[in-house]
Amino acid sequence: MAKSRSMSEHGVHHGKPGKRPSSHASIPADWHTRDLIGFCVDSKRAIVDGPFGSNLKTIHFRDKGVPVINSSFVTGFSFKPDHYTFVDEDLFRREIRSKVEPGDIVMAKIGARCGSSAIMPQGHAVSILSGNSLKITVDCDRNSNEFVWYNLVWHYQKNQFADCRSTGAQPAISTPLLKKLRLPQPSKREQDAIAYVLSRWDICISKTQELIAAKELRKKALVQQLLTGKKRLTGFKGVWQHASINSIASELSIKNSKDKKLTVLSCTKHEGLVPSLEYFGRKVFSNDLSTYKVVPRNAFAYATNHIEEGSIGYQSRYDEALISPMYTVFKTSKSVNDEFLYSVLKTHKYVHEYQKRMEGSIDRRGGLRWDEFSKIRVPIPDFVEQTAIVKVLFATSREVVVLKQKLDLLKEQKRGLMQKLLTGQIRVNHK
């Protein structure tokens, strides 16, 4: 691996492409192309299929022993074991060719994600491969396993593994065809330098993902504490009141009798009310909109027959919009901060309440209609406190949104770098 230097210290510059009779037709003149197997150790151990498939029997499993690596560990192009299965060491010794060591590339062989891969990191125990995976052991004296892996990731992301797939009922990687996959081959030093630059972006991506996860956990904790009164904001001490929804809101049932050409909405579990055409990418609503309900600005709507999934939304985007007559629409009184109530109604506690009331309904097909839904009791602190809570939750949500935008930008930057670095359009000073 190259020494730790910044991208500018590596001296990135544009290279002069030379022509090659391969898919990498515009690589630099001092680069070569080579079959994947040419990057590996001797051919017998270079690219090996796992010995196990559906024939792995329970008699092989142990509480401890040699861990089994399977394709589910390859998550988002990183190695993330959720739990190990173990086999006895006698079986491992019989299948010694299938042992996986740190530095080996593990690839999903079968299924929708076949071709996705990850490098087994240092610190993991030597393992045995399952039948839904294969391993690639790069000759690290002459090549960089990280450089090879980044090329495999690039092929996967560009959907260029089609030529390596075998025919069958489901997608699968053909090991003989994979061995013949052509990759660019700069010098070992330049491979290391390219891998180093790309790894800096991976580190930034990983740290941003960790920060997003931490912020989302913090938001979840704040929602649980602030919306239940377990945690109070500074300056608020009054006792919270609880009221039934029908005491603070009224049902609306305004039909689109004049057949107005308004935006049709759908309600999603996580995003609330969204424009139907934008969300589905096609028309899924009726041609006749005269029976649809009007949803004015600052009104709620929920899927009457699917509220138990948390399908409730708040309409603040349009002066008026339309929604299927299968939805229930309601509007609150001025004593309620709508954003506060919406946050309450989207919590797991209230989703569970919808489920409980749906299950207890005599006519299950009728869903959770307004008469029953409106009996649900919700916390109603002072309006000023409601507003203060909303501001805190909004700020917390905004932090997550900004971090996700940063993550998307980092991923886009990495894709651009892979495009240029792995083809030699941009060169890295590796001397």
C-alpha cells in the first residue's frame, strides 16, 4: 500500500491514453490489460467456488469451530458479518482450498446481487466459504488486491458482469468466465496509489454513514422523550393535557364535484403524502377524479384501510390537492401545532394503536374509520411548547438531511474518480 499522502501529494495528472484491443480501449500506453486470473496466485487457488450450497447439513454445524463466510456478509461493498455459522475443523481440512483469509476478495455468486464483492479485512479469523460465494486471492506481491477489487466494484456498478454470468433460473457468476474478465494493469506502485486515493473516499463515506446513524438514533431518542413529555425543554413545566382527536380536529369530506384538475396524492409509510405521478412514475389513479376528495393545505389524510402501516400524511405543499375516496381527511383546530400532532401520529406507539384498533374492528374490511380513529387520545401541551418541540425536531431532522446530501455527493465524487483513475484518464504520481 502506498504511503499515506493526500491526492494532491500523489500528483494527480491527466495521462495520455494508448489503444488496446479490449474493453479498456483508452488506457495509457504504459498500462496493459490482463485476465482477472492473471492478477492472482497460481491458477488452482486463484478463484475458487465455495463447496457448500443447499447440501450443507445440520450435522456439520457446531457452536464453535471454523466460521462459514456467505454472500450475505457482502453488504454495500464492505464486509459486514451479522452472525456466523460454524463447522468442524475436520470438514475445513477436507475443503482447504475454500479457506478465506484476510485480504481475499469474497464475491456473491448467486442471486440478484451476484457480482457484488468485498475484501475480508484484517483481524478476521480464517474461514471457509459457503456455496453461494466465491473467493479471489490476488497475488499481492505483484498486484494490489484493493485495485483489483475497485475494478470489480466498478464493473458491478456499471452492470458489466453480464458476460460473466451463466444461464439458469437465477443470475449466477460463472467462475470460468470470471477468470477471463479483462482488467487494466498499471504497475504495482500505481495500483497501490490509485487504491489509496479511492480508499480515502471510502473512509469519508463510512464515517459519514456512521454519523448519520448516530444522528438518527439521537433523533429517535428525542422523539421518544420530547413527544411524551419524558424530557422537557428549558422553561416549560406545566402539566400536559391529553385529549381525543375528535376534540381537536374535524373530518373533512369535500368531493371534487367540479372535477378540478388538481395534483393527485398518495400516502406512503415513510414519506407521508407525495404526488402520485412523481412517486410511482406512472398513473395509478382513476381517470374520473370527480369522486376524489379535496385535501386543502394544512390538512391530514390517512389510508382508511391501511393506517395500521403508518400511512398517514400532512398536506402543506398545495393550496388544494386530491386523494382517493378511500382516504380519510381531517383538519385540526387552532389550539394544535399540526407539525407536533403529525410527529406524534407517526410514532411507533400510535402505529401500534392503529394496528390494535384495526384488529379489534368487527368489520375488518372497513378499516379504521373516523369514528374510531378520532377516539384516540393524544398529548396536548401548551401551544408554545408544541412549537418549541417542533423546532428542535426539525433542526435534528435537518442535520440528517444535510449529512445524507453530503453522503450522496461523496458517492458521486467516488464514482467520478473510479471512472477516471481506473482507466488512466487521470494519473496518480506513484514514484
